[in-house]
Amino acid sequence: MSLSIFLVTLAFIILLQAAIPFLLKQTIVFGVTIPENHMKERAISSYKRFYSATILITGFLALIVYFLWAKNRTLSEDHVVFAGLAIQFGVLLLSMTMYLYFHAKITKLKRTYKWGEGLKQVRIADLTSHAKDEMLPSYMFAFPALITAGLLVYTASQYDQLPAMIPTHWDIAGQPDAFSPKTPFSTISALLILLVIQGMMLGINVMTKRSGIKLTSAKKKSSHIQQLAFRKYSSWFLFLTTVLITILFGFLQLVTIQGGMGNAALMAAMPLGFLLIMLIVTAVYAFKVGQSGSRIRVAAEDEEAIDAAYVDDDQYWKAGIFYVNKNDPSIFVEKRFGVGWSINFGNPIGYIFIIGSVLLILLISFFL
């Protein structure tokens, strides 16, 4: 079971990491803003291909070696899990190392050949865009929380029937491998963690909904459509993730209360099913939408283009990864390398919110 899960996860990570340069805006290359008239530079295309080919070849070679090693030896599950996690970390480390290398190369090219000099810096603020925003309303995220609240009430009503030792951790096959004595806190700790996660997802949705909508001056209409689609699908992605996590945690809580429903086959199928659905949802989101909706096809009819105009905000992106802009009220901004959102480190609300949520989860786990 562990080997199958890690093989699927590794293959997905390798494919996604290799595809990232082609899921982004063409005007953002390895975290560097590129004027439209330089998007087709031969060096840029070769850097993208080399990055993707290296990730694919290295990643799948590691995957094959991992499979052969795990299949031809008598290993404990801990060894399989540790090796799988090590390879995942290795692929991500290789991806980040190559990103930083090509980020430096593109930055040097841009400075050497003075790309963007003489072009107008045009920023567009469309005050009507938020009115057309189709992101999910906040009350949608309250429904999973209501399920959690119901489970809290049900757990309290069944407290006397609960076992003396409460499972507090499950292995990769869905079997409990850590226990804590029954107390009012230990019986609901998993649900408290779930409530924190649900609150975090709600907060991210609210903050991204309030974030600025950045339009491309050269393609105002198409970027407007893509931005709205990106925000809508991002909201749905957050909601579906919240629902799936709620189902998984809710199932484990019910198994704790009604131990008879957790047969071995079902317990093994739940984490595997959760993983597969999450990977499918993530793949659809990444490959259908792309960063900033760049993979959403838009007809170019009636496009009002502004010649020789673009927005270069590289100064606010440290290494093309960390966005620091105290003058931008947005708490979350679109990633430059990857699909999704990143924190504006110039606005302390975002990282205080994320760090606070993580610390709360760790505190709940620590006091078990």
C-alpha cells in the first residue's frame, strides 16, 4: 500500500514540476517579467525545455530505482515511507535549485540586453471587475464547518461509549498507530484541528477575493476574462479541498466512535481514495487553468491592445518567489512560479494568519 501511494504521488509531483514553466504566463519566465516582444527568445525556450527534461529524466529514473529497490527487498513500511519522502524532497529540491539557476540566467539576460527599456509602464485598475467576480461566497465554506459542529455534538453524546484509548494518528494505510487516554479533549482533538483547517480555507478565500485584479495592459479584455476564471477556479479548488479533508477527518472520527465500521479494506481505501481525488482535482486545476488563467483560451476579437506597454514589478519579488510590497493592500497574490497564490510579505496580516493557524494545529497536537 505504501509503495503504491508513493509511486502515484511521486509520478504526479514529477509531471507537475516539469510542466510548471509551460503553465505560467508567457510574460513571466522563471519569476522574471519579460516584455511580449521577447517572449519567443531562443534562450528562454531552451531554458524551459532543459528544466522540464531534467526534472522528467531525473525524476523518473529515481522513481524506477525506488520501485525496483522496494520490490526486490524485504523492507519495513517505515523504510519504504522514508525513502519515498526522501525522493519527493529530492525532486522538489532539484526543481527549486534549477529554478533559482534559471532565474539568475534570465535576470542577467534582461539586464544585459536591456529588455523593457523604452516601454511604457502601464498599470490598469478595473473597479468593475470585483462586481463580476464569481468566487464562491463565504457561506459555502460554512457548510463543512456545520458538519464538524454536528460531529462534535455527536462525539459528546457518545463519550461514555468511547474506548479507553483514543486513536490520535493513522498510518498511510489508514490504521491507527498512536493512541491517547480518553479525555474530553482527546476525543475531539481531530475535529478541533479540522475546524482550524476549515477556518484557514475560509480566510484564504476571503483574502484572495479581496486581492487586486491585475490586468495586462497589452491584452486588457482577454486578461480580464482569464483573471476572473482563475479566481473562480481557485475558489472552487479551495472549497473541494475543504470538503475532501472534512470527509476524511469525519470518517476517522466516526470510526473512533463506532469502531465496527472501520474494517481493514475500508480503512485502506479511504486515504488512497482521498489522495487520488486530490491529485485529480489538483491536475485539473493546474493544467486546465494555469497560473492567472493563462491556459484559459480567449478569443482575441476586439482586443484593445496598448503597444509597447507592460508592467515590470520584479522589484517586489525577491528571487521571483517572495512578494514584498507594503504599498499593495492585497494579502494574497498570484504565484510567479507555480499555480495558485502566495502571501504578500509586505502585509503582515497574511503570514500572521497562516503562521497562527499552523501554530494552533501544533498546539492541539502537542497537548494530546
